[in-house]
Amino acid sequence: MESQLTIDALETGVIHVRACRAPEIRPMQRAAVHTYSVLAFHLGGRVRVEHRGELELTAGQVHLVPAGDAHRWLTASKADLRGVAFCRSCLPQDRFQELLAPLDRVRRGAFPVVELPTSRQPHVLGLLEELERELSRSSGVLPVVAESLLGLLLAEIVRAAPRDAALPAAPSIVAEALAVIEARCLGPLTLGEVARAVRRSPAYITTAVKRSTGRSVVAWILEGRLAEARRRLRDTDELVEIIAERVGYADASQFSRLFRRRHGVAPAAWRARERALPRPG
């Protein structure tokens, strides 16, 4: 059952939806830490989750999990939910920055659950179903449509989220580092620059991020870059050399080596394979 509760990676695209119905589960033995953000819309039943303490989630609530936050399911009773996962750094920042504010607040220590008004819940369910249909179309995903539907879902969370909840005086160093990486990973970003941005030494920030998330700073930077590279390979006809530059690599051969090491094939071969795969729908 544990594999049903997580989306291992956004290997294609920027947004993914997974339905989960769990009459009962055994507790996850280890906390999950994702490289993508997750919105878990609870449609029915009850779920107990460990995420900065124990939470009990019921219908009409949304559990917000920023990338890098450790969490795990403890128990479930007739749970019915839709999980929406997305690569934050791949989204247009000018359009999504304000819509992502609730996730930013959770990363800084805010309560990670938002209660949707009863009157808005049917509308949210309709948006979720439409997003799921869009992502499964056999003719291929229209990125602007999927992003727009995600934006509408995020807008519902923004409107429902409390704005006056107290936050810690300052976010944790790990939260600061992950925010810097999400904002800047598609440019020429290094471990040293992340460390300077959060006013710590490279050794300190490396240890802190690795201990908290299980991944190094360099691995987080790479994951953000490869997610955007996969999006561009699938959704555009840009040359590999251009994509390499757009995700922070002046040397296209270095980008290709890193991509092959992660995915087992060169970028051009990955693009051809992905476009040849039939989509359900």
C-alpha cells in the first residue's frame, strides 16, 4: 500500500494527479520526502498523517506538502483522495508566485492543512476531475491548460487559507535553502551560492539539507533542472543544446551526461521514446 501513497517522481511533465482509495493501511515505516510539491485533496474518510506532528484529515481538507517536507501516513479509514504533484520550479513564476504562498507558509512553519468551504468543494472536485482528464488525453497534454487548472486549484487554497496564523520568527535554514534552490535552480546556481544566500558555510548547509531531506544541495539543484529539461523535451522542439542552456548548463555535453546518468538514455532518445508512448484516455 505504501507505493499508492506517493508519486515516486515526475518523470514526465510538470503536473501529475493520482487517485487513492484506501479502506485501511499499515503505517508507513519511513517518512517520505518528495522533490516535488503535493496537494492532497481529501474527498472522504479519515487519514492520520505525521507531518510536523500528527494530523487527522477528513473530507473537505487539503494537506499541503512542500518539496523536502518529511511526512508519512499512519492510519486510514475509508480514505478517498486526489493527490496533485507538481514541479514548482517548472511553473511560470510571474503567474504562480502568489498562488504558491500557502505552500511557502507551510515551509516556514504554518499549519499544513486548509479547510475548503463546503460551497466550494463541488467546484474543486470538478477542477480535479478536469485536470485528470486533461493529463490523460491520448492526443497529448496542452501544458497551458493543465497549468491553468492547477492555478485554479491553488487559487481555491489561497482563498481558503488563513492569513493571520502566527509563523516562526524565521524559517529554518533548510527551508530557506530549498526556497533558494526552487527559485534559482534553472540558472547558474552552485552550492556556494546557496550557502551565501542563507548565510551559512557550504559544509553546514550540506549537512543540514542532507540530514533533513536525504538529498544533498547539489542533488536538489539537479532534480529541479532535470524536471524542467524533461518538460521542454516533451513539450517543445527546442534543440538539446538550447534546453541545456535554459536549465543552467553552458556545456551541453555535461547536461547530456547528467541526463543519461539519471535516465539511462541521452536526452534526444528520451524525447523520442516519450513521444512514442501511447497515453491512456
